[in-house]
Amino acid sequence: MRDSADVSALRQLSAAGLVVYDAFHRAQTYTAAVQQLLARAEELLHLASLAYLPDPQEPLPIASTGAARPQMIAAYVQAQQAFADLKDSLYRLAESSAQAGAYAEALRALDALIAIEPGYRDAAARRPWIEFRQRAAAMVDAGYPSRALKIVKQWQKEHPDSMEAALLESDVMVQALRREANARQQPDLIVALGKDVTMAFRPVPAGEFQMGDDRKWVEVGGFWIGKYPVTVAQFKAFVRATGYSCGSGALRDVDKFGDHPVCYVSWGDAQAFCEWASQVSGKGIRLPTEAEWEKAARGVDGRVYPWGEGEPDGRRCNFGEMVGGTTSVGRYSPGGDSPYGCVDMAGNVWEWTASQHESGGYVLRGGSWNVGASIVRCTSRNWSYPVYRDNNLGFRCAC
């Protein structure tokens, strides 16, 4: 007959093996360490199935004396260790996954851990925290950092002693900037406007950004915006193709000024160019709205200048009559580029937008080569009537 200690040990061995095996499958977290533990759980299940029969009065398939009994006890000790290793592995996996932003994997690991031992460390308390982080991250991924910040504020209100929630407020913006950086890694969209004439566009994902000096959250849809202001060469191709009549200042010598931004263009001239570019390219090319322009220049974090907070200088933009006129587009790239990789969004030429100004006419953004440092901020606004032309008025396209 079985020794009562043998029966108890075998029952515990079988139960431990089953729990371990079931927990791994429920977690679906097959890291290398977890796979090793899972293999050990399967071995323990096999040993338990050989040793444990439903009727404890039946003889053991293996002897309960001699060398077999220490082996069985050692197997039980190993099962208990595997069980402890599993719980620790799941807890560490949940923490590392949460830190990496893999919240679904973190929650799977925690659920498996709680199913094994509901009171293990602070697993039950960590679950709502990770769910909260998952909700906040989903808002940022969708382009709504302000909504994520509201979720953070609500958590802070409900958990005033939570130090982690205070740190997460900065994490929201870090994640938003990471989303922005991912967009910057995307290739340019190259649009052909005829033989040897192209335009490059940069992607700006849909979502919110902080607009104006008061940094009010504003939402815009996803769009593409010109990487550069429209150049003399591009505008001259339009005039040659259509016979469009405009001021002579816009048609400067292509050999000398072809890669400079076109200037002396009115809002109507810019609109006419966009209509032609749409026809020849098959794209819906247009002027950007004021909000689109500012988001492309500023990104989501409310920065003062396209490159950040540092004051303008001769390495970042053309302003303050440094060179007495316009400069080649891209001359100040990448040091002066915006978060999305747009060039010359501070200085060089004022850029027309599609938005009407409250005082009349249309909004101009970006400053120009003949204004001071305070005017090339991302939030600076100017306006003019749609027929006005000057040597510091240009534009860039969107689609």
C-alpha cells in the first residue's frame, strides 16, 4: 500500500505540474526562459501520471522504497521550484513588457500570474495600472495626446499618492514625439509636374497639436505638405506650360535663382499654380490651411521654432537681412528643419495659406529673410490681400 507521505507528495506534484502547464498556455508568453519552464512542467506531468493512480490503495508502478523515493521527493522539490520560477518569470515579463509599451503581453502575463496565485506580490494592483497605461498609449497612438493627458489627470485624481502617474505625464509627450519621429523616417512623396520638374512632399499624420502662443490643442486630419517652398524653377515651369501672366519678379533668372523660393507671388498666383499642379499630377494639390502649416512647422510639443527652443542663427534660417534676399531652399537643412522634415519653415519667404485672416485677406506664416528673430517663430502670423505681391511673399503646397 502507498505510504501516506508518498500519496500526498504525488498529489501535490501532479497538481503543481497541471497548474504550471495550464498557466503557461494561458499566458501565451513563450520567451526562451518560459519555454524551458514549460518543458519542465511537461516532464513533471509525465512523472506524476506514472506515479499517481486514482485509487490510492493500488500498488505504485514504481517502488516506494530505495532509490525511487528520494527521486520522487526531488521531483516534487523541482516542481515547487519550477512553480516559483514561473511566477517570478511572469511578474518580470509583465513589468518589462509594460516598460516597453507591449501592454497586451503584460496583461496576459499578469492574468496568468493572478490565476496561479491571486495574492502574488502586487500583481492584482499592477493590472489596473497597466490597463490605464494601455488606454493612455492608445490615445497617443491615435493622435490624441490631450485625451491621454486627461486620462493621466483622472488617474492622478483617483490615486493622489501614485508617483508613477506623475511620471507618465511626461511619458505621454515622449510617446507623441516618437510617433512624430516615425513619420519623419517615412520617404518623401515625389510628384511629377512635367519633364524634369518634380515636387517633394512630407507626411504629417492625423491628430492633435498645440497651436498658437496659448498652445491650444487643435486637431487636423492627415495630409502631405511640401518639403520645400515652391521654387522659381517650379513656378516658371507652370508659367511656360500655361502662359499665366504674373509679375516679372516671380520669373527671375532660373540659372541664378531656380532653387530659391519663388517670391513676388500673390495669393491668386499661388492658387493658380496649385490648380495647374493638380491637373498635371493627378493629385489634389492645394495651399495648406493655417493649422496644417503650423502643425507641419511645429509638431505636437508646442515648440517655439521648427528646430526647437534655441534662438535663430545663421545655421538654422535666413532672417534679419543676413544675406539681403532669399537663399536656396534646403540651405539650412537639416539644422533648421521641422519635426516632420520640412525645410525653410522659418525665414526666407512668408508663405501664403488657404485660411482667411480675421482682418481681411489671407494668412501668411513663417516670416522672411528681412524680419527679426521674434517674427520667425512658429506662431507668428501676418496677412495680406490676395492681389498683393512683394519680394518676400511665397508659398508651399499641400495635398
